[in-house]
Amino acid sequence: MLSTLEVFTIVVVGLMVGVEFSVAFVINPILNRLPDDSSQLGRAHGGRMLGALMPFWYIGSLVLSAIWAVAAWHHPGTGLVVIGAALLVVSVIMSLLLLVPINNRGKTWTPENRPADWKEQMNRWDRFHYFRVGVLITAFAVLVAALP
């Protein structure tokens, strides 16, 4: 049973890391090279779509990691699971404090109502997101290292 939980957690966290990595290094660079209206509309749609999905994925990953830590409390590698879960907590806090406020504004913008500094706000979101992706990759690596 513990092995199933470990593998399931690794898969869920790994897929989340992959999505966030692709947003940072594939999707947003593509959108940034489109004309302004298309770029902004694409980012707004992505913000709505992923903004609806990612809270469940982040919290689900954190809950799975916490369950793994509790279930494996007396097993080798549990400290690494706790560290991985702590990094996931950091990613959730970063999201709530830094990224979600920008995303909540950006997902409502259209070419007609976007603020003059919309590109600067999206660049700020990107910088915070790069750092969050680094935290997520580290969390994933630590969780993988915790496997027996």
C-alpha cells in the first residue's frame, strides 16, 4: 500500500511540475512573441483555465505528500518526504501571495480594458513563476530521492 501511495504521489507531483515547467519555458515564451492582443488574450485564457485547475493540483500534491510522510513515519527517507512537503507548502504560499493576485487581474483583461502596464505585470508573474518552478522541481527531486 505504501509503495502505491509513493508512486501515485510522485506521478501527481511530477505531472504538476511538468505543466508548470511547460508554462514557464514553452507556453508563455510562445505567447510573448505573438502580437499584443493575441498574447494578452492567450495569457488571460490560460490564467482562467489553469487558475481553475492548479489549486486542486497543488493542494492535492501537498496532501498526498503529507499522507506519505505520516504513513512512512518510521521508514528511511521520511525526512526527505517532509522536506518535499515543506517545499510544496512554500510553493502554495508563493502562489497565494505573489502569483494568484496577478493572475486574478490578468485573467479578466481584454484588449479593451487591460492596463497600460499589463506587460510589466505579466513579466513580474513570469519571474515569480520561474522561482516557483525551481521550488517545485526541488520538491519533486527530494520526493523521488525519498523512494526506497
